[in-house]
Amino acid sequence: MVAMTALVRARAGDGEAFRELTDPYRRELQVHCYRILGSVQDAEDMLQETLLAAWRGLDRFEERASMRAWLYKIATNRCLNSLRDAGRRPALATAPWPGAPPPEPTRRAEPLWLQPYPDALLDDLPDTAPGPEARYESREALALAFTAGLQRLPPRQRAVLVLRDVLGYPAAEAADMLETTETSVNSALQRARATLGAQAAADHDPAPPPHSPRERQVIDRFVAAFEAADTARLVALLTDDAWMSMPPEPLEYQGHAAIAEFYLSRTWWGTQPIRLVPTRANGQPAFGYYLQDPHAAVERANGLIVLTLAGDKICAITRFGDNSLFPHFGLPRTLRD
């Protein structure tokens, strides 16, 4: 009755009633847009476009589906439109490397549009159970490796996999959201699952529970090694097949020797004081890292690092060089020495 009353009021132009209808879904819609777009900034833009489209089209809400499903339909199609509009995103050209060029990588991947998602934005995410057909737990479906895998899928396959395997919508409902057929949805899902399966990393021990003493031990050892620029201690923390990547840079390094060579090639490694400030991204340990400014008593942002843990080891280090992300994590651009 309350929702129906709010709907009537919202259709009459009551903005407060509209927020009453849509506010419970804002954060989960933003997370949904992030999974499809891989960018926290783009996800916020699409959330605002979704709510604006819902406000303008409220008279077309026929109540055959729930308000939540209707909003997901709008958000999904807005995201697909965004992915089709190449002009909305900057080109994935990488900037020239400052100082010495990096060593030859283990492999060169396709440039990937990907940003980390701040855990702080998950604090007010409602504990909504996925549908019965979901294949992934909520935490697994936000992990950085899973999100990166999604970004390598064609847009329609990406949306289908999220609707079906993450949110658990039945094929018929997903087809209605995408205005296509169940056959098309099932075909896209099959191809998406096959691609993700082929991209899957090697089996590792599960990560320690977030904020657990075991996780803290790994984090503390990483911070001590990284801030000391101690390459031997750093690589000792890595699994034998660990990867280091730097989206959207196409360079990827695997294994102790390759990762050690990369850090030893950096002019700041071991020559400028390094400071790590802890945060969390995608349910994983993360850090803003800062380098001492040689001309001022400040340390300046030099990127974000996200760690993927496997037992008591680190199986992936992902570095993001876009310092515009720092405010999303509540991190300053500079620290006083």
C-alpha cells in the first residue's frame, strides 16, 4: 500500500515519493552498472541516467514486473548504449613511460578499460539474495579478476551473464529486459560462460576472510617489503605463477623473476621513500601509494594497488595509475612528509 501510494504520488510529480521508490535500489544499481562498464565513474553516470529515465518514463511502468526489475532493465540498456557510444570514453591509448622503459613483459594483452570499486561504497548495499539461478556469490561477482573477465566479453554477452549468473534472473525475464528472445539469451550466456572459463586463472588456495588476522599478516608483510623496496621479500610473498598488471597498459608480468625485474627497472624503486595507505577495493586489500616529492616536503599520489590473495600468498598485483580515483577511496592526492 505504501509503495502504491508512493507510485501514485511520484506519477503526479512528487520527487520525494520517487526517491522513496528508487532509493532502496540506488547502490545495487550502481554496482550492476560497474560490473558491465568496469568503471566506478561511468557507473555513477549511468546510475544518474537510469534514475532520470525512470523519472521521465514512470507512466510507462506497467507493474507487470517489480520496480527493482524495471530499474535493472533501464540500467542494463543504458549501459549497453554507453558501450556502443565510443565517444563516451577516452581512447585506451597508453601514455609514454617516464624514465627508463619497462622491461619486456611476459605477454601483451589487449588494453583494458577497468577501474577498482571502493569497498566503502558497499557499506550501504542491501543484503539482497541473488535469484535462484545465480552461479556466483556476491563477493565473487565483484572480485577484480571477475570484473576484468567481464570487460573482455562483448557487451551483450556481458549483460546476459550478469543478469543470469550474477543476479539470477530467469532466461525469460532477462530476455524481456534486453528486448530479445530466450534463445538469444541462452546462446549469449553459453558463449560468455565458455569465454570466462577459458580465461579462468589457475587454481589457488582461497583468500583469507576479509579483515581476518591471516589476511592482516599477508598485508603487513607486503607493506613492509614494498615500503622498504625490498625486492627479495616482495617476491617471496608471491605465488610462483603470480601476475602483475597495470590496466589499461597492455604489459603483464608473470612470476618472481619478471615482477622483480619490473620493479628493479623503476627509477623510484629504492631511491624515493614510498608510503602505502591502506584501503579496500572489490572486496580485496588495496593501497594508495605515494612517492616523496624531491622538491617539497610532501608525498604525492602515484597510483592504487589492489592485491589478490591466495592463502598466505599474493597471486596478483594490479596497479591503477589514474590518481583521479583517489577521492572515491577517501584518499588525498598528497601527504605531508
